[in-house]
Amino acid sequence: MRKEKVEVLISADEMFTKFHESCDKVLVPLGTKRVGSSVKIDNEKAGCTSVVSMEMMSRQLLPPFLVHKGTFGGTLMKKWRTHTSSTVVFTETHWMTEETAILYLQMVVGLYPEKIVGIV
């Protein structure tokens, strides 16, 4: 194995982010420290996979990479292609796949053209 001279080092981690429907307003007594709900959640798997990345030397956060449930390469993916503040892709299961990992790598490398990028 040959050592490369990495010019940009990226730290990345993926996590599942749940989201649920919520009301526009919540009424609680003044001074309440914690607000929750006893309503059963219909679908514990409703959410997306979020990839959070940071360039280590400058401590700069990179745009988020989000994987939602949908058809890979489908209408929604094409519609979200022009979104600039993050990269949004779709898979059948909302998990990272080989295809979405390649898109993530292309996104990161595209942010640092002509540089050798390392990802941990």
C-alpha cells in the first residue's frame, strides 16, 4: 500500500434521523423544562440517513448529504438535484448504498478540485 500526501482530511459519520408529524403550537405551563408526547408513533422508521462531514484542518462543516426513502434516480431525486445547500438522494430503504456512497464521494471531491482528499 502506497502512502498518499493527503491535502484535505474529511471526518464523516452517518446517522439515522427520525422525524414525525407535529403540531404547530404546544401549550405547556410556564417554566416547564421538558415537553414530550404520550402519543404512540406510527412509524419508528420514518426519517432519513444524514451524513455529517467536517474538514479537519479548518473545522468547516460540509453541506449535509441526506438519503430519503424513494426511487434511486427517480422524479424526486431529479427534482432535488438543483438544491444547493445540501445533497439529497433517494433509495428504496433510506440507507446508504454503493450508489449513494459514490455520489457522496463525488460531492466531497467536487468541493476540493485538484486536491488529494482523505476521508475518515
